[in-house]
Amino acid sequence: MSSTSRPQALARVIVTPKPVVNDPQGITVKQGLRTLGFSEVSDVRVGKYIEVLLDASSVQEARARVEAMCRQLLANHVIEDFRFEIDPGGRRAE
Amino acid sequence: MKFGVVVFPGTWSDRDCGWVIDQVLGASLQYLWHKDADLKGCDCVILPGGFAYGDYLRTGAIARFAPVMEKVGEFADRGGLVWGICNGFQILCEAGLLPGALIRNASLEFRCQWTNLVVERADLPFTSQCANGEVIRVPISHGEGSYFADPATLSRIEQNGQVVFRYCDQAGRMVPGANPNGSLHSIAGIVNTRGNVLGMMPHPERCAEAELGGTDGLKLFQSVLENAARVLVS
């Protein structure tokens, strides 16, 4: 249950395929961009963007919890890297 | 000897596996619901193909939290036979019961076609009816079946002899055209080091009757039937 008394933070998590993992989606999107005339494009990687709204007393606490979430579920360490930012304001992206 | 077939929301090959076990093999069959926290005395647990939990987040990522999976993990740790087919293989990798991961096919296409597999481990409870080096014909049906592991893991799997099946041509050669999804080392199926947890992308339950175009898949079910009683579960 979400507590109304505790401040909320919004985590913006980005999950990407590891550089060593073949990313056929990225290759296909790159080819599409080049076909459209964006000849300056040399590489595209397709990943995921995940927003997590959580109760947290501090940015450090939110950071530690989201790190654990990424390791246990949001990213598969075999094939994916993750990074995230914490917005202490707890606002979702419009 | 009793086969258990796990059913998650979104599983689609449970009835095909059940048909082979019950109608073709004439063996004892028990469906296991994902909410079951009990394997009901099954001697071999099959995680069948499909799209458990809609493949949300990643294939197999949510299924591993199902109550039944905790019991499947314990059963595997005790030496019980666990057999993941297609989505079941993806779930076993996500659950950490097998190394590596299955990623999007290199072609980006969903591939539904016959493949040839060379059997590299005929000494397992799952494959004893096959011969080492034998080529069997088994269909695949997946969009995310490209086997990936980091170089260190891959070399460990190879050194341990954990590769059970590789995609090949009819003569058993690992040529690029025979690899339908871009799997590293043409890997179609692997086993854990103990030899009791098998994951494979191809569907043996779809080639267990001549009417379906082939019977090579039946050999795997027959192998389990023959060996399950001798498998020691602590």
C-alpha cells in the first residue's frame, strides 16, 4: 500500500542491450533511418524505458531500492545494462 | 512414473505435451497450475511452450515468480527431472536454473519451421533413446530463441559438455543456413551440469506421431519414461 505520509520519488529506468549482445532491432532501425536519408547515423540500440513511482524518505534510499529492483527483475544482467535517475518530486513524465 | 505439465496464463503447448504423454506414450499425466505450490508427486516436470504472462518485460521474466516455480527450483536442486521446452527454456534461464538467455531471433522474424538437431549428449535421462551424433528432425516456433551467453559462460558450457542439441543440416554439419535464429554456437538445447534440467527451443511434442510429419520427438518422451524411475531425487 502506498503511504500518503511518505514522500514519493519517481525513478526513470533505462534498460539497454549490452554492447556484446547482437541487437537486430537496432540494426533494422538504423537501416530504416539511413534509408530515410539520415546518413549520419552509425549505430542504433533499442532498449526499454521504465518509470517506477515509489515511496522513499530520501534520494539515497530510492536509489538503493531501484538498484535492487533493476538487479532482481527490471534488467537481465546476462544480456542487459541499466541506468536510472531519481526525481525526488515524484512526478510522472507528461 | 508421472509427468507433470505446468500451465501458466499464456501457455499454449500444455495440451500438446499432455496429448503425447497420455495418448501416444500411455503414461501418467498431471497438469500443474501455476498457483500450485505442490508438484503432486510428479517425476518429471515439463515447462511447455507459449507466452507465459504475455512475455511481459522479457520472455519468462514474470513466470519465474509463480508459486509453482519455487517448487520446481527445489525439485531441480534435489535432482528431479525438469524439462523446459521453448518458453519453458526461456523461463529456466530467467530463473537461473540454466545459464545464458534467449534473445530476439537475428532475423527479427517469428520462425515456425522444421529444424535438424545433432544430439551431442545421448547419456541423459532425456535423450537415452537417441545416439550420440544422431540427427533428429524437430520443429521450432519462436520469435526469441537466439541463445546468448557471455564468452566465459559459453566456454564453460562447452567444456562441461552441457550442449545437448545444436542446429545443423541433414548431414549434421553446423552450417550458417541451418541456424534459424542466430544462436551462438548453433545451440538449440542445453542441460545443467548435474544433467537433470534440460532446456530446448525446438518442440519435441509436435513431432511424436507420424501424422504430424515425424516421430523423433517421441524418443525424448520415451527416454524420460524409461529413465525417470532410476533418477535419484533426494
